[in-house]
Amino acid sequence: MGSSIRFYLDEHVPRAVATGLRLRGVDVLTAQEVGMLEAPDVAHLTLAMQQGRMVFTQDADFLRLHAAGVPHAGIAYASQRTPVGKIVRGLILIYQLLDLADVQNHVEFL
């Protein structure tokens, strides 16, 4: 395997997701922690790519950016109605089974 997956959570993701991942030893950075609240979605993708982090979001606008060909280090997406536990389990699977090269410019749906 190459580089381990590290996650960047956009501002709409519940804090419990970051907590759940961190309790399992996963490197997580949130939009709040880096002062990116209300930043354009492209800025989130750019920051995450610069830091080698896969974005987790529940905002479908990120899917439109992917479809438009905006480069990114990977996007994991779940709908707004997805329970926190299911999100954490899905992201843990991504973390355990994939590496950064696998998710480059790719979307994983939870």
C-alpha cells in the first residue's frame, strides 16, 4: 500500500464523525479547525488536495465539481440522512482497504 488515507471533513459533517474516526486512530482534519467555514467548495477540495486528504462530505455540490473535472485527492460522499455510525463504519472501510492513490479523483459513496 501507498499513503494511508487521511480525511478532511467539510463544515456540514457532524462532529461525532470526526470523534468516531479519531477514536479509531484515523487522522482527521475539519473545516472548522482550519478556519474554512463558509469557504467555497473548490477551496475545500484544493486544501484537502494540498494536504493529501480525502474529503468526506454530505454536500452534493462536491459531486458536481467532480463531474465537472475539478481535480481532488478523493471524495467520500453520504447523503444527509445517513446515520453517523454508518458514516464512521464506511470511512473506516475506506481507511483500511484503500490508499491515497486509489481514491485520487475518485468518488466513494457510503
